[in-house]
Amino acid sequence: MKPLTGMVLCSRYAYSGIMKDEEIIQVVKKHYSKVATNGTGCCDSCGCDAGPEDIGRMIGYSDEELANVPEANLGLGCGNPLALGNIMEGDTVLDLGSGAGFDCFLAARKVGRSGKVIGVDMTDGMLELARKNAEKHGFGNVEFRKGYIHQLPVDDNSIDVIISNCVINLAPDKLAVYRDAYRVLKKNGRMYVSDIVLLAELSEEQKSDPDLVAGCVGGALLMDDYLAIVKKAGFRVEILHEDRDISKIQYDGLPLMSLKLGAYKLPAPKVAGVTS
Amino acid sequence: MHLNTVSHGMPDNMKHQMLDNICCPVCKEALSLKAEKENDVEILAGFLTCKKCKFDYLIQEGIPNLLPPELQKTM
């Protein structure tokens, strides 16, 4: 999920000091509850005129995809995780931070009646929107659960594909998120993520600015640190795309980019002479 | 836990199959369902009880609240 241009300039939360994990969660929750109500990621005074459809097109959704459930597109992504890899008919797909359900509904088309899609989100307003959208458009193979993406209410080894769009940067403990993702994926399961990573370190003030935290910047990690975490969780990682222009278009030129990666849960390679 | 079947639907019994891969967010134990309100396609209200820690996770308006118990009051 991402801020729109000008968000940096209009801090609405008085805050100073380093944020604790629970404070970060509350800041994110408060922000996205407001977005769910207002139907836009933009702050009241930013003056930007790009709508969710324009943003969707810029970050890689086709016109056909944007027309699927248009009201579920709040313009909060930083890429199109569904375009990164194959989602097959019959797959069970899990969306981390499902918002109003836009990516879930696209995945639902791909998995068909024999598959299913689970969206996990912690914000009531988003879950209500997602459920209304599912009902309106008759998606019987999608369900939504209120939960944390670092403490998933999902069984071990039960998911074929995990997708996540610009959400993991918001989580205080990204290693916990990737470890839990690894846990729920089946053997040979795959994960397609679009997320914001930093190209240069932020100041302590920036990292603790609630608007930057909620806007996918304050909690973002340097790319190397981010990739190290994904690997530490057990995944084999493949960088699929880097979008550096997104900084100029949507993030006031801050030193960041949108990273698209594939993370694969593969069996441990057999090492000669070692038995386990 | 939305299980609407209007056009991309599934058989009615699928709503119970949807629980197949749900678990307690804390101990990861299986949950047992006590449905209090349901229609042909969806469980609208009820509880999912953890078989190990015995916590009742509430289902309201078709969405189960599976935040960890200690955080449910503040969330």
C-alpha cells in the first residue's frame, strides 16, 4: 500500500521518538481504516489527481484486470503480484494484506471453482469492503479472515501460492511475516510479492514519522536487508522486476523503489555424506 | 469466510470445507466451528474454538476475528 504525492508534506499525527511494534500496527490500522472509509489512499490536502485506475495502470494492471472488480481497487499497490507468476486452476491462494480484495478477486478468476482464495487483513473497514465486494460480484471461492500477517490463522503446508502487494513493509517484524509465509506454504509453494524497499537509509525522524510509516516508506528496509530476511526465512529468492520510477511518480523522489520478487519453498538440497 | 455462490459458486457443503486450513493464530491448533447464524452459502455468526487453548474466536458478519486473543480487546 502506498502514499500518494504530497503525503510526506501533511503529517497528521503528532509523534516523536522511535515507534514500538504495537504503535506501528496502530498507526497503520488507523490510516487504512480511514482509507477504507474514504475510498482513497490520498490524504485530504495533497492535491494529487491520479485516481486508483490511473495508478493501477501505472503499476502493471491490464485494463481487463482493472475492470474485474473496479470498486475493490483503492490504488494502494506498488505492482501487480498476479502478473509475476503462474496461478493455476485449483490452487489455494493466500493474499497477505488483502485490503478491499482487488488482488483476491483477480486470483479467484484464475483458480476457478476448484481452487480458493483467502485474504488476511487486520483492518475492519477493509474486511467489510472486501466482503461486500465478494458478495456483490458473487465470488464463492474467496474468503476473508481478520488476522495478522505475522501470525497467520492458516495451517502449515496448506497454501500453493502467496501474493502480497505493498503490505509487508508495513509490518514491524518482516522476518516473522516471511517465516509464517514459509510455514503455511506447501512444499514447492511459491510467493509473489510487490513491496517497497529503500535505496538509501532514512533518518530516524523519517522512520518514526507516522505518515511515512503508514505510507509504505518509514518501515521499508534497504533492499539487501530485505532480501537477507526472505532468505533467512528459508526461501530461495528471485528478483523479478525493479521499478525505480515509482519514486518520482508517487513518493516525492524519496530513495526507494518497488521490488517484485518470487520466493520459493523448495526442499532442502541433499548434501553428499550428510544424513538427516 | 465469505461463501457466496452466485456465479462463481461452490456446493453448499463447501462452507465447511472452507474451514479446512484455518487454525489458531497462536498455537496453530485446529479450530472447531459452532455456527449460530448461517444461510445456504455462508456462516454469518458463531465461534471458532481452539481445540488446544480453548479460546473462542468470534465470527461476525461472515468474518472470523483471528487476531491473537490478547490483542482482540485493543484492536
